[in-house]
Amino acid sequence: MSLYSILSSSDSEERWVNGISQYFEKEVAIHNVPVSVFSVPKAISAVKPEAYTPQVIAFGPYHHMEPELYQMEKYKLATIKSFLSLEQILNFQELVIEKLKELEPVIRACYHKYLDHDGDALAWIVAIDGLFLLDILRGYGHAKYSQHKSLKQDAVLCRDVMMLENQIPVILLKQIRKSLQFTSVRDGDDLELFPKLRGFCQIHSPLKLAPISSTPPYSSCLHLLDLMYFLIVNHQATTTRPLEQAICLEKTDARADAVQHQSEVEENDLILNVGEIVQMGMRLGIVKSVLKPVEVIQDMPWEKISNLLGLKMGNEHDKENHPKVEEITIPSVSHLSKFAGVKFSHTAGGIGDIKFVQGEATLYLPIITLNANSEVVLRNLVAYEVALSNSAGKLAQYLDFMCGIVDTAEDAQLLREKGIIKGDLSNEEIADLFNGMNRLSAKARNKTVDEINEYYNKRPMVKGYNFVKKRVFTSWRILTLSSTILLLLLFLMNSFCQVYRCPKFFGRSR
């Protein structure tokens, strides 16, 4: 057998033949069952694989049999037995397993990756994990329970529950509930399950969800992650225009944009470095009569000067912890605020309501709540969006926008002060979260980004600097070096004269 085969033994090959033949025969009956549980492509998971792989518990056939996760099997069984009646336990095979075995083609149709399990094993996996998930969801439809007990009790499990490869299709959850008579006879569509699913999403979603009046029909919900995704992208205020399609530039411009963004970051740092050196010189000029030579040397901004001279004296450890990733070309929050006077405000809508009002010089952003599990949730939501063939990439566009404007803890703090960012993460952790995400979307240009860049580049400070940079681009390092050396010589001469007196040079008498 090939080393790279998806099958592990001859028995697996036999099961594969039987499964394919049965699927082929029954394909007509399940042609309306959409694939909803996708495996995460390596191109997406390579950056941070632990964000897409369950760490504590598995749900569904993709990871159920993995040794490091199977230790939770006894816990699952104990939990299930705690809420099943004795009659349900004794007749579990007939009530649940046999019903799920009849749905084997449907189960396989829900999963994108080939499932190397026979019908019995597949039915048991879905039954155990499905019931355990239903137990987690219990009470989430009630506000009081959701806000206290469930949030505290299930915080550890939420991380794995929201992973794309860990999803249990709703069609199977409904079958389990129906088999165990968890739903009333008159509730044919099992509407009791929808408030539980939505309640879970409400508690654990980093972004606000669409109101119940605008939510999609319950029958269209494929699984928990699917519901959260559509509740997020469909949340839009009626008084603001929608987010322009596609924040990122074309793929062909990706490399050039990354270089340009890096250049702009260095240029903005240059403005700050020169400014600090000039301010230091002014301060020394004012109080030079009381300064001693040692104080002058100690007060010199050596780190800023060394950066201007190309000598990297910064903390290399920090650079390793904040690797540069490919982002869209847009100034950061702090630069927009300092150099262009841009203000920030939160909108009552969602990711479809981002807008920049030039007359107010205000950027409106939706509120996002970031906690310990938020990065995993966001990454898996985007992975699911990428897998959807009919997706417009709205969530990826929004995250690209946030990754572009949040570069440092200062950026996070400014947005936190405006009520745009909430949650338990520190400003440094928020900056790390957004800096660690690579470009997620590759759609057409975004009008809002273009408006912000145009407004920023027209500000007097930025415009003046761009003019100088353009005129003396080839000689700015030489000019900076010369100016810095001259400034140093003046400072040293001043210090020397304060100690040894220089009446001959300055025409002063003692």
C-alpha cells in the first residue's frame, strides 16, 4: 500500500469499497445533503496549527480516535449516562445506533474528508459526541444560565467545540433528539434546539450577532460554527452603508504591498525618531547652563540615533515575538490619530457597517470582544468561510482590516478607550493576536481603505514628509548622518566649555 494512502490496512480498503458502493447506490436519496464539515487546508493551518486542532476533546469522526483525545471517552460516557433514563440506556442500541446506521450515507455526505470507519463505528462516534454536545448546549437558551454557570463551566471546552473539524451536523443532532424523544411530538422541526445553539453563539462570539428577526431559517443551520458565522455576517445596521467588498488588494500585488507597508512603517518611525532628537536638542539648549557633561551623554537618545544610522540596537527578542506578516496597506490606529487627527467610534451594527466619514474625520468600527478563546473562534470562522464556495469573504476582509490598523499595544489601547475593543485580553495580547494573522482575503480593492489612505496622505505633516522623502530620497541617510554628527559635536563642545570655560571662543571674560 502506498505510504501516502488515506487507508491504513487491507481491511480499510474493503470498507472503502463497501462504503463507496453503498454511497453510489444511495446517492440519489442524499443529493440534497450539503458538505458542511471541512478539513482545514494546510495553507491555512500551517501558520498556527494548534488553533485548528482540538487540544482537549474531539467531536465527530475526524479526531475521535486520536490517542491524546480518547482519554476523554470515559468522561463523555459518564456525562451521557447522567441525563439518560435507565430505559434509554438499556435500549440505546435500538433507539439511537440503529437509526444512525440507517443514516450512514447522510453522515458521510456531511463530511468533506473520507471517513475510514465502518457503519457501526461511525454511528457510535456520532451518538456519543452528539449527545455530549447536546449536554453542553443544555440551558444556553436561558439567559440566566448562559451568563453564569454555562460560561464558567464550559470555557475550557468552547475552544474545541468551535473548531471547524470538530463540528457535529445539526441534522444528526436532530435525529438523536428525535430517537430519544427529547423533543415533543408537535415540535416537528425541533425548534427547541435553535435557541440553545444561538445562546451558545451569543456567549462565545467575539462579534455581535444579528437579531432574531433577521436570522436565517432554522432549517438552513448546518452546525454550530455555521450558525455563528451567518449570525455575524448578517448583523448590519439599517442606517449605515455596508462594508465595501474586499479589503485586500489583488493577489498579484500582494508581495509589492507587503514591501510597501514595511517601508511606510519604517518611514513613520523615522518621523518619530527625528522629532525626539530635535526635541532633545531644544531641551538641552534651554537648560545647558546647568547640565554636566555626564548628564548630556546619558540623556542622548542613543537608541533613536543608532536606528537612524542603521545600527539596530532594539530588542531582538521583541522582534522575534512580533514577526512581520503580510498585511494590507493602511496606517495604524496611532498613526492615523497622531498624524491625521482621525477619530474612532463604535457602530451599533456589525462587520458590514465599517465606514470612514471624511467630514468628521471619523472611522466607525463594530465592537469586538476578545478573550482567551477568541483567536481560535475567529480563525476557524474564517477557515469555514474560505471553504464555502459562495462566500463573499466578508469576515476575512474585516480581520484583514483590523490586522492592518492594529500594530502595537498603543493601537489596541486607543480602540479600547473608544469602546471598540472589549474583553479580558491585555493590549499586548491583542496586538499579538492581530499581528499573528496573515492576509486572509485576496479580493478587489476596498473603497474604505482607499478613502483612509487618501485622507492620511493629504494631511500636512504626512504630505510634507512625503515631499521631502521624494526630493532627497537617495541622500536622506547621508543628510541624517551629517546632521546627527554635527548635533553631537555641538553638544560635546557645549559640555567641554561648561567644564573648562571657553572665553576665547565665545568672547566672554571671567
